[in-house]
Amino acid sequence: MDSKSRMLKAWNFEEPDRVPIEIYFYPYAEGLPGVDKIKDFEKNEADNFRGVAGFDWGFLGLDSTYTEEVIEDIPGEFKRMLRTQSTSVGDFTAITKHNYDDRDKGDFHWDKRYIETVDDFRRIAEAERAVRPFDLEKYNQGCAEIGDRGLPMTGLLHPLGVLVRSSCMEEVYMWMLAEEELTMKFLEKCNNQVADSILSIADKPLAEPPIFGTGALEMLTPPWMGKNQSQLQNYLGM
């Protein structure tokens, strides 16, 4: 049984030939002891959901022009990057610190987040939103490249998760308490945008029915979101 059939079988609550095994090899682990066996297993045996292109969610669901600039560089130690997201409701800036000795070159430390104040949040929450573009050609190409080596998955916007990662975490959870109406408006607009975007591709010639994935659901549970925030939890289907 190939990986795709195995995963679909298990997903339908039927018994496959064996339990599906999902494992990923991350490039920054290259060179560590034993990685060759892991890479070989992932390539030939693992049963993975594999990411493919789909919707372009922009910056929190808004069209954005992204630019970055090195504003400090100490060779051998670290560099700092100024990142700017230019949207219809203004610019949002962040500063990240990148250590030269980090094994994962994509890792960094936040010195400043994109969304820091209630005004920043209000601009995002009250922004006009539209159906997001879907790259049909790249989606179908991704499905073809995966073949029977797993299941293609494309991402959906997780408004709360992306907000927390784009903001100071403590501020976001304070806004949930002190700016509940604004938070509800933000979530409602974003969730409607996601639903409308999904409906917009219903009649497109998709190579395979989409499997949608999202993350950061752990941010909706204690200790981050308190049990007393019942209205928000009910809205989010918890």
C-alpha cells in the first residue's frame, strides 16, 4: 500500500496495512549523526502531509509589499534586520536579531514585533478584506509532484495564531480582555474572509480535493486563554 492510500484508509477509519508514520527532515539538521537514515526514511517510507502552494494570505489576510534592510551587522556575532509590511492600512515594522552561530539560519529573535499597540491592532481589525488569490497552477503542480508519496496540504490563515506571532504575546491576551469587541471584529472578519476564499475555488479544476491545514491552536487553551473568556471560546467553537 502506498503512502497516499495508507493515509486515506486510516483517515476513513479503515484499517491500512500498517499505522501511517509521519516524519520530516529539517535541512538545518544536515550533518548530524544518523540523519542519512532519517532522510532515507522520509523519502521512501514516511506517510506525510506535504505542503503545496494555494492561497496567498499576505500579511494577516491583507495585500502587502514586504521589504527588509540590515540595520546592524557585527560580523561573527549577529545582525539586525528591519522588516516592513506595507498594506492598505499603513506600514507595520519589525526588528529581528539573527545570530551567526545559529544552526537554523531561518531562526531569529524578535527585538520589535509588527503589531505593538492597540492602534496597530485596530488598523488590522477594521481593514477591508477580500477573497484571497489562489495559485491553481502551482497547487496542481504540487499535487502531481507528490503523487502517491503522501497527501498534499495547503494552508489556511489562522487569525489568532498569526496575530500572536506578529505581536507581543502579553499584549494580545490583554487585548482579549480589554478590547474584546475589537478582538471579536478581527476574528469575525478574518474567519469570513477564509470561508469566502475557500468557497471561491469550489468550481476550479483542482487536481485533487484540497486538504486544508492550519496551526497555533494551542494558543486557544489555558494558560494562554483563560477559561473565563467564554464568549471568545464559544465564538471559536471551543
